[in-house]
Amino acid sequence: MCDVVIVASAFGVDAIRRDGHRAWLTAAADAGASAFEVRRELFASEAEAASEALRALGDAIRELGMWPVYSTPDALYAADGTLDEAALRTALAEGAALGARFVKLQLGGFAADATYAAGAQISACVRGAKARLVVENGQLKVGGQVAQFVRLFDLLGEEGHADVLGMTFDIGNWQWPGEAPLDAAHRLAAHVEYIHCKAVTGEGARRFAVGPTSDDPVFAAVLPLLPRDVPRGIEFQFDAERLSADAAHYVAWLAAA
């Protein structure tokens, strides 16, 4: 059995923005989730990102027996490929206020042919942090290519900072920029510390995240290649008409899959 994280958006983007994250914590705990992923982009106002508000939210998560994950849409590397130290420090500070176990950013503009990963700068930023820094593959070409992540981890190793960060591997997201999830798993599994679980339906720009099934060819092939002992996040929307039952079903299934 592994820890299962319910990502806030699984309860619906509009619902989280309307009600706030805290309103849905009991539903996540009742479903059996080990953790809850707070999404910064779903805050209704900047007041929700204030330290006091984040500490209160983190306390509420822990009181229900879960641990927090903090996700920001900001990228670790700017469009020109340079490290966005300000974005990193902000994310780490907000994650610390929440008491997050993981702080997750997008990769951003790190180039697949980069010659420098700024490992020493990242190391200086995360020094003393309790949260583990992870970067996620996104749905855009920039920040969603397998080659970018392979090059990042290679360079961090060459710079002597191989352990400065890990990866959030989103099984479904690879399909938006046209990358092969199976190839990604083969090449990046050693760096994966958190998995976002979803299947994808549709084609082209009209792709949608859906709940995976045991016979989904992509999900069924990729999941066994990834580490078994890392948390698995539910990042697809539950059926609103049977929300509690759907949430409990997927938590139990992913914990044992």
C-alpha cells in the first residue's frame, strides 16, 4: 500500500475557488487520503497565500490526519532558461508556512540542450527547508518534454547536486505536448518521488483528464515502471453525482494498484 494524495482540483476547480480548500478537507480525509495537495492557482485571493492563512490551512489538514503538498503554477526556470530564484524562494516560503512535505513547481524554460542547471543556486535556496522540492512535467511543450528532464537531472549530477530536487511524474500530462509516457517512465523513473495519476481522453487540444482504469493501456503500462513507494496523487475530477463513493474508490484502488 502507498500513500494517496487527493489534489484539490479533484473536487472541481470552481468548487475550490468558491468554497476554499478548507471546505473540502473532510471529504478528502473521509475518502481515506493520506495527504491533500493545495493548489495556489485556485486561491480566490492573495490573502489565502499569506503566511497566517497557510499555517491555518496546514493545521487543518494535519488535524484530519493528512499531510500537505503545496503546488504552484510558477516555473523553476524562466522562459530564457535561467533559474527563477525569486519564484523558487516564494514557493518554498509559502510551502514552509503550510508545513508541506513537497513543494511542487513546473519545470518551465529549461532547455533540452542546456549546459548549466544552477544546481548550486538551487541548493542554497533549499538549504534548511523541510519540504522536498519537486518539478512536474506540464501540458505545454515548454516544460513538458522528456529531453528537458533528462538533461536537467544529468546536469545536476555533473554539478554535484544530484539530490537537490526530485520529480513529480504526471502520467497523463505527457500526452498534451506529444511525448510518450512509456518512454518518459523508462528514462526518468529513477528521479520520480511523487506521481500524478490520471488517464487522458480525446485528441489534440481537446484532451481531458479522466480517472484511470486497470485496462487503460497507457496507465497500465506506465505505473509499474515507476517507484512503488512514492505517493500517488489523484488529479482528475471526481463524479459530482457520487463524489464520496468515487473518491473512496480511487483512493483505495490507487493505494493498492
